[in-house]
Amino acid sequence: MTTPAVLNFLCAGAAQGLVKALQQRFTAETGATLQGRFGAVGAMKEALLAGEPCDVMIVTAAMIDALCEEGRLCADSRRPLGQVFTGVAVCEGAPQPDVSTPAALKATLQAADSVWFPDPVRATAGIHFANVMRELGVHDELQPRFRTYPAGAIAMREMAASRLPGAVGCTQVTEINYTPGVTLAGVLPVPFELATVYSAAVAGQAADAGLAQRFVEMVCGPDSLELRRAGGFVV
């Protein structure tokens, strides 16, 4: 009896909802099982460099390009998923705050009882949002209210579970849209707007490069276009 193939992936939290939505389809079409983990892009890079099993990597386009240059990913396999903006979230049913201008965002954050966001050291949105709060002059004031997690999807899930009416979160729009119990209040205002392009590529250590490329094409190709748009990817 042949053992079913396993495709290992390392994936940024921004694409977690998309990958999970495609999981059953990929297995039905290939017979292969998807196995891997999601997290901050910095953590995914660390895992790859540490030798964690990886056939496909889905992170920021900038990181994909750098890892291709190092020979750790296959340059001719990379494909773009789309662009993702960073947004502000509240718990479902809570009043929608105004985040349309820097002044409005500052007032919304100062009025928040708790502030939920991803790792400010290794997560794309977390690093950016921490810098936004510094530029607004509220970082130190709000620090006792911080609720930080390894990835934005986890931060949003925990915020939804808290059901706190005064909770405000910030992460990639896709992580907000894919999480039940939280609602997108709006994207970060100019000049704090952050749009990140995500890509996928086959790892140089892939056990089955053909199978890995098939998954990359499914995630980034026309089959997932509507899923990506519905989740918040700008394609």
C-alpha cells in the first residue's frame, strides 16, 4: 500500500485563511495531505533556515525574492498572491470607530481598553503598527494595554474570544476578514498605509517539486482568484 504524499508548507498568517480554504480541494485533486504551520514572516524564515520540513513557502514577496537569491527557494517557481493592506479591527457588534485620518486613529487608540496586534519584532503588520503608534506619540501610553501574539490571525482570534467592547486590533486585512467575531473598521490612513505583496515559491529542499508547484499554482492562480479577493487580497 502506497503511503499518501505529504506536502509541507510554511505560511505567513496573512494567507492562513486562503490556504485552509484550499486544503480539501488540493487533497481531493492530488491525494496529498497538506501539513505545515502559519506565523509571522520572520518566524517562517527562521523555521526554513533551521531546517524545518518545507516544500512550499508563502511569505512577503520581498522575503521570497531574498530567499530565491540565496538559493533556498526556486526562483522560477515563485508566483504572486496579491497585495494586502493593514487594517484596524473591532469585535463584532461593537461601534465602528473612525480611523480615516491620523488624528482619528490616534483618538480611537487612546479610547481603546485593549490593543491587539501581532509580534512587533517578527510580524510585518506588528512591526509597522508599533512604529505607527510611536509616530502618533501613543506607544508608551498604550503599552500597558497591548495584547500581542505570534501572528495576526491568533491576535484576531483571541480578540474575538474576548468579546471586549473596548478592544481595538490591527493586522493584515486578510487576517481580519478570515476571523469570525471581528470586523474591519478600515485600513490604516495615509500616511500610515501599508500594502504588502505576498508570494509563494517552491523550496529548494522540496521532496516533490512537481507537487509543490501544483500547490503554488492553485494558491496563486485563477482557481483561487475569487477566494483571494473575498479575503482581502488586491489582485
